[in-house]
Amino acid sequence: AVTIEITGDQKVRSIRIDPDAVDPEDVPMLEDLIVAAVNEAITQSQDMASEKIGALTGGLKIPGIGT
């Protein structure tokens, strides 16, 4: 219903809302969908960053960097 695209440094690039998800009588539900979508986008961005850092470090465990 709500899709959020963010950059690798967690900046929101775009928000897309499915017109079927918009109900003027239920704004709180739409707000909840947006919050969930933003959090999911951030999680995916963080996971991608961790994967890239892991590839760069060759799987070494460096405190404070990556996973």
C-alpha cells in the first residue's frame, strides 16, 4: 500500500501511496502504513550497507563497523 525508497545514507528519496489505500475517514491507518514502510526501508538500507561492508572487509569482524 505504501512504498518508501531511501538512499544508502537513510535519506527518503520517494514515497508512493497506492490510491486504494487512501481512505479519508481513516487517516491514522495511512499514517501507520507510512511509519511501517519507512522503518522497513531503513532496515533494508542498513542490511544492504552491512552486506557491502562485509564484502569490503572480507568478513573480518571490525568493532564499530558493519554487523
